[in-house]
Amino acid sequence: MPGEGEGEFYGKNGEPKKYDPNFKGPIQNRGCTDIVCCILFIIAILGYIAVGILAWSQGDPRKVIYPTDSQGQFCGQAGTPLANKPLLFYFNIMKCASPMVLLEFQCPTTQMCVEKCPETFMTLVKAYSNKKDFDHYKTFCKEGVSDTMGIPKILSLGLCPAMLIPSKPFTRRCFPALGKTGGVVTVGNNSHFDDGRGNMRDAKDLVDGVKNATVVIEARQAVMKIFEDYTQSWYWILIGLVIAMLTSLLFIVLLRFLAGIMVWVMVVMVILVIGYGIFHCYMEYAALKGEAGANVTFQELGFQTDFTIYLQIRQTWLAFMIILAIVEVIIILLLIFLRKRILIAIALIKEASRAIGHVMSSLFYPLFTFLLLAMVIAYWAVTAVFLSTSNEPIYKVFNETECDHSRKTCEPANYSTSAEKVQCPDSECLFAFYGGETAYHKYLIGLQFYNVFLFFWCANFVTALGQMTLAGAFASYYWAVVKPDDMPAFPVFSSLGRSLRYHTGTLAFGSLILSIIQIIRVFLEYLDHKLKGAQNKFTKFLLCCMKCCFWCLEKCIKFINRNAYIMVAIYGKNFCSSAKDAFLLLMRNMIRVAILDKVTDFLLFLGKLLIVGLVGIFAFFFFSGRVKAFENTAPNLHYYWVPILTVAVGSYLIAHGFFSVYAMCVDTLFLCFLEDLERNDGSPERPYLMPESLRKVLNKKNKAEPAE
């Protein structure tokens, strides 16, 4: 019975669970819950399928795969006259202001498909005087050009560019072969060129200023180098991820048999790994003392696309060392202050290990969740591509002199005889972009938001299904009086069947609430992007506060949903009742929740951190060539941090997938453990079902059976 001070506390946070001799774990006799939300979810899914069919009927992914010329034709598309012309060539690249404009597919100059980009400087005037040169020049002109037409007529009709500039293909488009020599922007190793009209121009005129040109050049080079690094190291990255998977599996198996020892080993190993990181950073910091340029600050260095430059200055290693030292101190202090609670957490982890040992199929359930999530992501991605490419080609009037019809829409088929052409003789009707004015195109942004919203809803539903399934399986283990005899033959399969048969509506309800919050966060990001540059400080501050609040709200809803699904798996009630019961149960045990459950999460996080640290250190020594034994084996890379970061992030995701089963098992056992304390008192009539290890740590014990 609660004490005098506890009565008021229980009154505010609900009555504790009472002893029920018939309660044997997850209730089998249950009914369907949240039917309205189930129907709504089915209707939404049918609508999602309809949107997908509409997008597939209207969209054309070729618009993403192939560049489009001024006539709206796809360059390099198989089975067309342009199949052997995969690259897009721009008549006058200077009209595009900068190469970044080309990436938006809107440049006010004639664009045509070519087999290869120009390799040398050449003007129309120079090429016209030599038949061989002109034959080559004509490959970059429109059809119908001949050497008898004369240069003025060719230029006035816009049949040929006035000049050819040495270019290189990038994203299937011909970009000027820009470079830098002595800080001067060059094109084809020349700082000046003839624009084809008798004027000498600076190479920097091809882009919007030297600074922008430098950023574009370096960014392009960095992207290409990163791509080359992936092509050189992808199989080693896969090997690193396999090592992470095997290491995670080894940890799970060892936790099954040596939970207590492994937890302390993880704690010590994490401290040692971070300690080594501090030592390594200090050695690098000391080694750079006196080196030329090593004392440059971040502010003086500015942004560099070659990130290896940052590793050559002392301030970088000092920052790494300080960060790791702070993390080390925080972990050590937490371990000192929570050492007693860690013993209870270890007991919980031990029991989770036993539970997983009796429900081994739970370790493979994340593969089923991953498969469902992959299907959801694939459907969303394909639908998004088809929706984004379901616009129609829009043609606009482009001209060099003043014209009243400039940038108006036009029809290329009959433009040569139109009134616009008569009034503006030098104008052309060129492909501008993909768009549309129909009702379908007006609501296209709404369909995209619906696609994103249903993606969130379906993804959250799949995640919720996994949580409820595992919760039901582990709850059947905890409440079984005789383990495993009182457990179902296939606990995971039985729990999955119950979840889908009775609680699809509840899963849809919980995931709907979370999806609404997530789509609001997406809308706030979209709004912030649209208002960027136009918003004042107050608006910026307000948006920042709203994004922060909804981020916190999303975390709270995830926590509530997770515990609600556990209660649904056990008692079969609807979402609201289960969320209320779980919340009140946790509130009645606030201290245990704040310390015990979170300490367990902290220990599992240390396990993931240790796996990432071990695999990351191995990847660092392998790819950086610091170990002589690997010098001839490791690939030759531009940026060795590219595969290292890839392996580290991939290792964390793999470890998270394995440890998520442990986390769900611990959370389920924790709620069952709290209810066990409320339902039972250790008497022969009401014995605790918690394991002996937990009872010892909590100073709880079952009284001996009375002698007959």
C-alpha cells in the first residue's frame, strides 16, 4: 500500500495496477482498436496509389536523365536521332552569367545536342576561311548551314555560334574548361579569347566574377575527386561495413552470455578509445609546431573545398582534442554519479539478453522492417521523380536587342512566321524550362506535399509496427511464469499477427500524429527557404523558435508513442487509453524513468559508440596509410576522409539496427517491471515475476511458500 505521502501522488497520476490472478501477459481475447483511423489510413493509401498512377501517366523521368535542347528534344536518348549526341552545347556561354545557371536548365541562348564538346578555340570568321575547319565547325551548328551562306546571314539567323570555347563535359553539359594559373582565371590555358566578333575578352567574363569562378572550379574538382575516391574504395567500404555488422553481431551474442562483463568492457573500451583520440590529437598538434602555415586560424583560412587543408593546421587538432576531452569528462562523471543505477541497468540488460535468447527471431526482425522501409522509400522516390517531371516544355522568346515580347511564351513550330519574329528579327523561340498552366500543374506542389506526408505516415507506420511486434513478443516472455513453456511457440509471429489484425488503426493513429508534426517541420523549412533574404530578424527568430519547438514536440511524441505501443501490445486497448496508461505509469515512477531507463539507453549508446570507434579507427589507419603494412593494399585517394566518414556513418546505422532490438526489449521489460512492482508484493499469493538478479539489486524478494 502507498504511504501517506504517496497517496496524493498516486491521486494525481492515476491508480497503480492491482493484482489480477488471471493476468498472464499479452491478452489474447481482444478487439479491433481505432477503427476510424484504420479506415482513414486505408483511404489515404488508396489516394496515394492514385497519385502514383497519375504521376506515372504524366511524368517522364527522361527529363531528369537527359539534358534538353532548345527544341525540347532529349540528348543521348536511345532510339532517337540524337542517340549519339549525349552532350548539351551552349551557343553563347556568357549569356548564362555563370555555370551555376546552367544547372537550373534556364539559359537565354541556343542549346543543341552534340557528340563531344569543343576542344580548341575557334571563331566562325576563322573557320569560314578553311573548308576543313568549317566542316568541323558545322557540327556545332544547326542543320542547313552551308559555306555559301556568308557569315552575316549565318549569324543573323542564329544558325551557328560566333565562337567555340574549349569545354569539358560535366553533368552531360559542355562547361568551359576553366582553370587557374597564378591566380588568374583561364580557359584552355589562355586568359583572353576572341569572342568571334573581333573583341578580345577576359576568361573571367565567362563566369560572374573571379570569386564565383574559383568556387565553381574548386567545387567541381572536389565533387569529381570524391566520386573518383568512391570508385576506388567502394569494395573496401563494403568490407568495413561487413566488419561493423560482424562486430555488432558479436557484441549481441556476447551480451547474451556475458551481459554484466560486456557492459563494463564497453564502458572501459569507450573511455580508452576516446582517450586514444585525445592522445592522437595531441600528438598531431605537437607535430605541427613550427611547421610553415600551421598556425593559421580558421577565420584566416576561410572555406576550403579540400578538407585535408584543415588537417594541416594546429587549431583543427586543438579543437578535436578539446571536444574529445569534454566528452571524456562527461562520460566519466556520469559513470561516477550513476554507478549504483548502472547495476540495475546491467540487470535489465541481462534480462533483455535472456529474453532475446528465448526470442532469437527478434534479431532478424529489423531485416523485415528494413525491407518494408525500402519499399516505402522506393515508392516515394519514384513518385516524386515522376511528379517533378510531369510538367510540359515551356518555350520563351529570347533576344539580344530590346523587344516587347522578351521572355513571353511562344510556339517554336511557327515562330519564324509569327508577328513576334517580324517585330523582333533577332529573337528566337527557345526551350526555357518545364512547367504548365493546367489545373494539374497548379496543384502539383500540393501533390508533392501529399507524397511527402504519406511517405512519413507509411514510414512511421512500419516503424510502429516493428515496435509493437517486438513489444508483444518480449512482454510474453516477461509475464510467463515458467519460461519458455508458457510462451507462444512463435512469439514474434504471434505478436505481428495480433498487431496487424487488431491494431492497424492504433498504429495508423500514432504514426499520423507523428507525421503531422514532421510535415509541419518540412513546411517550416520550405517557408524558411522561400523567405530567405526577404525575412527580417523578427521573422527569422520566430521561424527558428517554431522549428525548435516542433523538433522537441516530435521527440516527445516519439517517446509517448513508443510506450503506448508497448501497452497496446500487452492489453489491446486503443491508442489514447494506452498512451494515458503508459504516461501515468511512468509518472508514478518518475525517478526510475529519469535514471534507470535512461542509464540503460546510455549504456546501449556506448555500445554503438564503441563499435563506430573501433571500426572508425581501423578505417582511419587503413585509408590514411599510417600503417606500413597497408601502404600497398590501401587505394590511392584524393581525400582519405571520404571512405572513413562513409564507414563510420554506415557502422553507426548498422549498430543502431542491432541495438534497436535491445532498446525495445529493455523498454518493454522496464514497463513490465514497473507494473510487476505495482501488481505484486512478493508474497506467495502475489510473487514478483522479475528475475532474481533484478530482485537482488532492488532489495526485493519473494517470500517462501507456506508449509502445508
